[in-house]
Amino acid sequence: MTSADDVDGGRRGRRRVALLVALTATLLLLCCGGGAAGFFLTGLGGDAPTATAFGCGGAGPLSPDGKLPRIEPYGEAQVRNAAIIINTGAELKVPPRGWVIAVATAMQESALTNLPNLGPSNDHDSVGLFQQRPSQGWGAPAQLMDPGYASRKFYAKLLTVPNWTSLALTDAAQQVQHSAFPDAYAKHEPVASQIVNLLADGAARAIGDATGGPQCATLGNVSASGWTTPVDAVVVSDFRSPQRPDHNGVDLGAARGTPVRAAAAGVVIVSHCDTDDTPPYSCDHDGSPQTPGCGWFVDILHADGVMTRYCHMVQRPKVVVGQSVAAGEVIGITGTSGHSSGPHVHFEVHLGGDRSSAGAIDPVPFMREHGAPLGTPA
């Protein structure tokens, strides 16, 4: 099977304190006693609501007195703070998209640490998870040091932002926080989605649903590292083999109509037909070895500058540029558009945010190292 070998390559300011924790490229999710539980944690401080079943896994709530899931590199108190943020959003009936925005904001502002006034190191009079300022009307310092109260104040402001559910995460967060660094929140979105998925049983996977309800039937099995295979299919053409030295990915022999899944949480940065960008799209029919390009394809940017590419879909992808996706979310349908001789998924992994061939690496060892080996069921 032949595929395209390459496509076109291209908040208030916060002091940095010792409590900030460096983010890892991918979450290491180690759950006490098994997989992600279907719950909103209770008894976690503030005014956390009663445990409420939500999500995809169907597991019961964890005991509030037991150990919380570990989410490296965060400690128990930080994970507890994330759970309070999520619980508060659920109590206020904010859709899961809002939980991800709130968690990502707290990751940027405090690394999920309930920071007190740090004296000379403080940014004005900012305190708490969201570094809200008493002098700006957010509340008294003691109130803002209550994670439940601080979360409610964040959500109350978020809900006043017009069309917030359709905004890019960093734009929605900026409307609430008014940062001197408005683009700072974007980098936290993939990991924040992973945290929400773990603490609320996959709720972030429902981001595309306007009702906020989970859409789990289309999801594959996500590994502990947060990665999953894009399709259940074997590798039928290798990365840069002697026969195809310019083949910058692998071909997965999936049948026409097979759902294509996002390999990890991220943000869609490309979703179009690369053989003809004006109607009638040449991607709307089967391609051939003589047809140029990836056909209908999607590029997704993940944590730490990792990018994945999915080529030769049968129709316009199910995602749009700027959309957040969760690991295992369906992004399109297998086909044979573009430079292709039969239905399959051409899958690429790039590092350093480099979309060109120079950034491409062999997806097989990468996916194996991330707990989602290609060529085995997802």
C-alpha cells in the first residue's frame, strides 16, 4: 500500500516559585488497585459534592479516606486539588470542557498547589490555586485559600465568557485570568485532559458533546501512559524501509470504514484535504498511486511537542483545527484518499513540533515504549 511520504512543514504574569513542578511529556498514571475509577472524589475539602457516577469505566467511587491515584509528577495534595476543581465543576453542572480549562489554568498558575501569600516573592496579592487577587474582588484571602471557593469563583467567571465552550482553551482561560502571558495555558491542555479522564472516569473524552455527556463507545483502550493505537491493524509497510526510504510513517492495514482514533490527548492543528483545498475536493473519491498527498488527513499536537499524523481518510475528518481531543477519540474513518493504492491508515509520529520529514521518527518503537504497540488490538 502506498501513502504520502510528507506534507507541508509549518496570563497576569506569575513569578516562578520553588513549588512549581516541571511537567513530564506524558502522564504516568498509577491507579491504586486498578484502572481509572468512575467518580467525583468526595470529602476532599471545601464544599466538594457527594460522589456522583459519571464517565465511561463504571467503577465505583474510591474511599475519600483511601489513597488517591498518583499522577506523576504531582503529589497527593496536588491531585486532591485537581479533584476538588473537577468536583466543583460537576456540582455547578459545568460541562467537562470547563473542568479541563480550570485544571489547566491551575496547572499554569500554581502547579495545582494551594499557594499562600509568599511575601516579597508574591505577584501582588495573589493567592490560592488560581492566583486570584483579593484586591481585584475575587474574595478575601482566607476564602481564596479554600480550593472549593476558588474553583467556584473561576467557574462563575468562565460561564460569563461568550461561547467559551467553542474557544481554544488558552483563549477561554485568558478571558478569566487576564494574563500578561495569554498563550501560557495551551501547553497544559493535553495533561489536564488526562487528569480529568483519570479522576472523572474519562469525562474529558466527552469534550465534543455539547450536552457534556460521555461518548465512550468509540474509545479504544488507553494505556497507563495515555496512548492508544489509532486502529486495530497490523503494520503492512514499515518506516523508511530499504524499499521506501522516504516513507515517514507506517501503514496500518485497516479496512475501509474502520474508525481512526487519536493516539493521545492533544489539539488538532491540521484537518483538511492536501491534494486539493477547493471544492469539489479530490479527496472525496478514492486516490491512486498517481494521486499526490495524504488525502483527508489530521495532525494532532500532544504534550512536549509530539505530533501525530493520520492519512488517507475516506471523508472529511470528524475534527476541526483547534479542537481538543482525548486519547481514543474518533477523529475520522479509514479510507484510501490521496496517494494510496488501497484502504489503510498512514500513521506518523514527529518530535519537537516539527511537521516536516526531519521531525519524523519510527512510530513502532515510540508506541511500544508508550504502552500501545502497533499491530496489536487497541
